[in-house]
Amino acid sequence: MTYGMTAGRHRGEGADDALVRELYEQHAAPLLRFVLQLVAGDRQKAEDIVQETLLRGWRNVHRLGGEGHGSLRPWLVTVARRIAIDEHRSQSARPPETYGIDLETVSEQDESERVLRRMTVTAALRTLSTPHQEILMETYFRGRTVAEAAEALGLPLGTAKSRVYYALRALRTALEQRGITDVV
């Protein structure tokens, strides 16, 4: 059976309608059964894929030679499979859609204050001497006890305790100069 035209001949509007009808009648049901398996039984999705597949078949029938369903069906099955795979990938790549949420009531916590505080503390830490920075990094940022920090830095315990005390005083002063009074 020929699909309304041969390769290279232009179809008229009536021929287009007949071709679409012919494609649908001969290939829609088998394609739908095939695609339903690919989309885990989601009939709406399967029908959309079949519709897109037949539309592509109609657009490309002149390149496929336009000969009967023997040569066209494998091409349609391949196209349907690729469309199903593409849809699956695109759904996996984007976040799930949510419906019925009033966007006015959804709020995100403003992180700008926390980020500014972190930047200020980092700048204040940089003004401290290297020994004070090291002891604060060990005790506060790495979560070590003073004894563990002393061992890690190769310091006597008394020296480590003294450095923590003076490092915190220096940090407090540096933060106060930057307008933060409630951190340390």
C-alpha cells in the first residue's frame, strides 16, 4: 500500500488527511500496545507518544519511501521507543511538578544574614596571629578538645589553654570592631 504519494511528489491537503488516517488505522493500535509496555501502563502518556510518533511518520513518509507498513512499522517502533526514552530522561532530569500550592505562602529562609556573618567571622579570623588561628581551627572548627588540639599542634596543654583564651579575646575584639557583639 502506498501512503498517498511517492518520494519527491508533493502531497495535497486531501492526500495529507488520507495519509494521516491510513497511518493511524494501520499503526496506532500496535504502537499503543508496544508503548504501553514502555511507560508502565500509563495510557495517557502512551497515547501522546503514539500521536507524536505518527506525526513524525507523516512528516517523514516521503523520506522512508512511502511503501507499505512492512518497511514503515519498524521505523515507527524505533521512533516511539526513542520518544519514550527521551520523555523518561527529561522527567528524571527535572524536579517533580507540584500543583495547588499557593506560592505566596511558600517562603524560603533568607540565608543572607548567615552568609554575611560567616564572611565577617572569616575576615576577623584572618586578622589573628597564626598561632591563634591554628588553635581556634583545631578547637572550634575541627571540634577537638583543647587536649586533642594541643597534641595535634605539638603544644603543652597549658600553652594550648592559654592560646585558646587569648585567641577568643582577640577574635571577640575583631568582631566587635566589625559590629558583631553576640558571636563569641
